[in-house]
Amino acid sequence: MQHRQHGFTLIEIAIVLVIIGVLLGGILKGQEMLTQSKIRAVEKELDGVAVAILGYRDRYKALPGDDPLASGRWNGVGDGDADGKIAGNFNSSTGSDESMLGWQHLRLAGLIGGDSSNGKQPLNAAGGITGFQTDLSNNTSTLLHGTVICTTNLAAKIANAIDAQQDDGRPGQGSILGFQQSAVNTPDFNTAITAYTDGAVQYTICRNV
């Protein structure tokens, strides 16, 4: 006795393909929504830090981190040297650097949230850090003057969107500069780039306050 083998009908195959298409569409839409959420969060953080630094300067007539009277307001806090500059790199891990003291000053002043017992830089929505310093330079020239905010570990889509929405979308010019990273939280300021390239490369973007 022969047994008939039943295959899928065209209708059944069509239904399966439709279901697969719907699932893939949902996944891609979800990924895009997540990317947009990160873009908005990073933009909001950059703006919030700029407002906090300006607020601190207006209130205390000094830059956070460079404030020579901070220890008089808050016990156990380091003072700055009052030279009008935030010394140290934005991504410093040295607690005595003004670029780290600044975060503690901002938190104790109530202008930024976070643990006020230290000056550790906050994490951004992409898992990088956000920090600030005075002047941004490579080996030959100053790229940005004054107080500069940088945020790290950004995918090309995120870095490009922020640059395009707030500036010109070109990492090598304008008010927002972009840099390819040589390691986690470590931008290469000495190598100029002309575009944000999708892939495994991560970027740091910097802007003036």
C-alpha cells in the first residue's frame, strides 16, 4: 500500500512568508526605535551638561572643577586652581584632575544627578562616558576652544544623527567634531575623519558648551 506524501501548498507557504516578513519588520522597527531613543538621550545629556556648567559658573563665578572655594562649601571636596581652565582630559580616571572634580562640584551643587562622593563621569545611553575639559587639541593645533563636552562609544548612526541635527553632519568641521576611537572611551584626536562609517568602529563627538 502506497502512502501519499503531502507537501506545503502555495497558500501555506505564502502564509509562512508573510509571518516571517511581519516578524522581521517588527525586529527592524524595534532596532530603529532603540537607535532613535539613544540619539535623543545623548542629545539631551549633552545639552543638560552644558546648562549645568553654565549654571555653576553663573552661581559661583567659577568653572566646575576649577573652583578654588569648593572645599569651603562642601566638606572633603578638592579645590581647583582658579586659572579659568578645567585641567585634565574629559575621560581622565585621576580623581584629582579638575575634569573629574568638576563632576563632583556639579553634583554637590545639585545641578547634575549622580553620586556626589566622587567625580566619576556618567555613562551615556550608548554605554560610553560623557566628560568635559578646556580646549580640545591634537599634536599641532587647538580644534575647539574653551569648555568642551565629549561623549564616547557612539555607533556611526548615532554620531552622524547628532552631528547632522545639531550641526552639519561633517565630523571634521563645524561646531561638533567627530573622532574615531582607538579604544573604548579613547578618541584619536590626531587623525581627522571625513564621514561616520557604519561598522564595528565607535566614535566620540565633542562640542563647545
